[in-house]
Amino acid sequence: MITVEELVVRYGSATALDGVELQVGAGEMVALVGPNGAGKSTLVDTLSGVVRPASGRVATEGRFAHVPEGRQLFGDLSVEDNLRLGAWRVRDRDPRHVYGVLPDLEGLRGRRAGALSGGQQQMVAVGRALMGRPDVLAVDELSLGLAPKIVDDLVRHLVRLNREEGMAVLLIEQNARLAFEVCSRAYVLEAGRVVAAGACDELARGS
Ligand code: ADP
Ligand code: ADP
């Protein structure tokens, strides 16, 4: 669903990604972990077309969606308007199927997004990404700044979508322990290079 080959991305003279190889297959849940500045967001931005590679190849199959770092909601608009507007590429903008997946959102539909807690805002950001019924979802720093209980709850929703609907997931996390718990495979990115890749249980044992 995601193929990244020999990817090089530069910002001016600085190399943010340097020969990255990564694959996410249909129905897989894969982690991309690494410290701040490793190049994780740059990789997602390249997948979503915001950043252009200097060389190499990125490709996504099927419908691709991503949950951006920092959520990026319209704070003055309602939850439901965020779902509809944020999914402007989607023809069918009825959020009902998203409320089916994330029932808590339905109770919040009329609330101003900016007035919600961080965890609720992250749920809106996930819901917005689900509006287009993606085949593959990249989630950038789901856990950042959130309480562990809320993170667990959100991650469980993603795991369920993965298991029950076969949605492939790329979980991009600074929190490697969390990512290793729920993913089968992982890539470790450091300073723009993949320094380790493999099964999560093996990577967790080695670290
Ligand atoms: P992250 O947590 O992913 O490292 P940052 O806080 O570094 O995020 O980056 C936030 C925003 O600033 C992003 O859009 C990123 O592309 C941009 N950014 C990061 N580093 C630089 C930089 N050195 N020069 C200009 N923009 C940057
Ligand atoms: P991560 O998401 O792992 O924190 P980023 O992809 O945000 O890493 O950043 C990778 C590197 O690229 C960092 O050194 C960052 O400062 C730099 N960078 C990111 N965005 C920009 C930008 N828009 N302009 C210049 N440098 C950037």
C-alpha cells in the first residue's frame, strides 16, 4: 500500500532523508519510530505530496489518508464541520460512518473543536482522516502530548480498523514502546536513515 524506494529529500543543502526504503503491505500495521528530527514528518509529507523528493520513489496504492502532526483542526468550527471541511477531497461528506467507528465523536459533533481536550481533538483529526474511507492511513505522532489512557483508546480504534476492515496503518511515533506493542513490523529512523527494520518483538528485544 506504501512503497518508498531510495528516497532522498533535501531542504536547501540539508539532507532530511537519505536513501530511505520502506514498505507497508495490504492489511499491515507498521511502525516508523525515531527521535525528534529523524525525518519522520518529512516522510509523511512526501507520501502526501506536500514535499517533493530530490530522488527516489514514493507510491501509495488505494485511498491514502494521513493524520498530521499537531492535528491542524479549524478551532472555531464545530467537530462536524471539521470532519466535512477537512475531507474536502471526498465526494461523500456524510460523517455518519465515522460516527459508527468513533461513537464519541457523535456526542461532540456540535462542539467547537478549539474548546475540546487534546485527546478529543486528536479523535477529530483521526475521524477527519477516516472520512475518505482510506485503504491506508499514516498517523503522525498520535501520542504527542496526550495522556496514556487516551492514547490507548485511540490506538485501540486503529487496531480494530486494521483487524476488522483491513485498513493498513503506518504509525509514526517517538514513543517506540507504544508503536512496538501494536504493530507487527517497524522501521527505526535516525538522522534521515533507516538504521534498523524488522519484526517489532525482535527490535524490542534488541533495544
Ligand atoms: P517535528 O516534531 O516533526 O520535528 P518540528 O517542530 O521540527 O516538527 O517542525 C514543525 C514544522 O516546522 C514542520 O512543518 C517542519 O517541516 C518545519 N521545520 C522543521 N524544522 C525546520 C527548519 N529547520 N527550517 C524550517 N522549517 C522547519
Ligand atoms: P521528525 O518528524 O522525525 O521530527 P522532521 O521530518 O520534522 O523530523 O525533520 C527532519 C529534519 O529536517 C530536521 O533536521 C528538521 O529540522 C529538518 N526540516 C524539516 N522540515 C524542514 C523545512 N521545512 N525546512 C528546513 N528543514 C526542515
